Amino acid sequence: MAANDPALVTLVLGDEELMAERAVGAVVAAARQGEAGAEVHDLVGSKVESGELTRLASPSLFGDRSVLVVRSAQDLGKDVIAEVVAYAKRPSDDTVLILVHPGGVKGKALVDGVKKAGAHVVTVSKVTKPAERLEFIRSEVKRAGRTIAGDAAQALLDAVGNDLRELAAVCNQLVFDTEGKTIDLAAVTRYHKGRAEVSGFTVADSAIEGRLGDALEQLRWALSTGVAPVLLVSALAGGLRSLAKVGGAPRNLRGGQLASHLGMPPWKVDRVRRQLNGWGPEGISAALQAVATADEQVKGGGADPAYALEHTVQTIVASRTGR
């Protein structure tokens, strides 16, 4: 292996989804850096069968590298866990294995086993403290080669809320829409003043609440005023994920306890609970699938991002009522 190659076995451990996705992406990119044709197998823990890992990790006749990503590794069966742990002790030089586990007691035998076997561990703990979210904002802006003033970062956090995906999307859009080395409070204020009436989050709220006419009108206006399609997709996805989180929260939690459990400010929990009216698990799942398709299309998989977004908004509204 080259000096900059990733570890043969990496465990991405923690329940911060955005950071887990980025960690996986970084390992996959590193694995393919010296071999662009490396085949990537993306697996879901509950569907991995006994013997499948060994088969996929077997050396290729042509010596090609392969990358195996096992998501929701806590759902692997006992026999498969034993197989993975045994493999981690003597991994193939031609295969990079990435295991994604949210932490917790389920599947702990896998975590303990691969750690003991010497797997590289990337921890992605939930970002829960205001100071950590502010640091996240600063790091997002820094990734784009810019800096952000302290009061500007605080204003951005106050305006957007705690969801890391939403914060990342807004940081990226703000960097794109502003100039200069440092983003100051005035720039953040101008940004939100210009986007306040019609932003991705406004479109998402209208769609999730079933107001199709409003959502389509706001979508077209947002696109005409320069809101990036990728930001609109991110807002739609964030709104639906919030529905899923609040809808799936323990029923015995209320008020501050519920907000703390979900990692959301209380005002957002209250708003999402109101938006849940008319939604069921199947509808949320269908809407999220539509957004995933739109995400692919606006990033180059489709010829017309505006059409893809309008179709997605229509699907979200239809999914809400089950029509």
C-alpha cells in the first residue's frame, strides 16, 4: 500500500449522519485516488448474508482494488459479525472495508471485535453543544477558503437552527453569494434579508404542509432569484428528516427533554409536530426517496433541475395525504 492509502479496515463510529457520510466519502476517495477504476460495493447491514463479505473481498484475477461499505453495521447477523471480525484480523491487501455503526449496544460485538483487530476508528459523535455548532460553521466556511466573524456565525446559527445538513447547505450558499476573505455580520444579515421571503426552507415548509400552489410558486421564485437547486433539495431533505425524527421519537418525552433528545431547539420541535399532521411513515419514506432522486438529477443526473424540483414538490405533497 502507498503511504497515503487508507487503512484496510475503517470503522466509522457515531450517530452524526452528515459527518459519517463525509468520513465514508473521504475513505472511498482515498482508496480510489491511485486506482480510479476501483469497484465500490455499498451494502446495508441487515441485507448482508453469511459468506458475502468473504466473496466480495476475494482478490480479483486482474488485481483490481475493491471498496466495501457496510452501512447500518449494527444490523449485521451474528454469523456475519463473526465473519467480519475474523476478516478484520487478516484483511485483503486489495480491499478497503468501511463499517458504519451509530454506536450503542446493538452490534457492540462487531465494534469491540474490529477495534481489537486493529481497525482504524473514525468517531463522529453527535454535535449537541452551541459551541460545537459554531465551530462547525467556522470549519464549513474554512473548507471553502474563507473565514466568518464570531457574531456572523452566531447570527447564522440563530437563523438556521441546529441541523448540520441545513447549516452546511446555508454556509455553502453564503460563501457562494458573498465576496471577500471574511464573512461579516452585515453579509449574513443581507443574505437572510434577501432570502427570507423565499428560501429553500420556505419552499420545504409549504410542500410538507401540503400547500402545493404556494410551494410551486415559491420554488419558481426562488430559482428565478438565484437560489441554487442543490440548496432547495437540501432544504426539502432536511424538512422531511425532521418529520421522521420527531415522528419516531419516544412518546414519553415532552418539552425540553424531547428537544434535547432530538438535538433540535424547542421552537423547531413544536413546528415540526404541527407539520406532522397528515403524515405517516410510508409517506415520509416515499417523499425522501423522491428527494434523493432529485438530488441526483440536480447534480448532473438530469437535464432540467427546475423540472426535477417541481416534480419532487408534487410528490411530497401527494405523499403527505397518501394520494
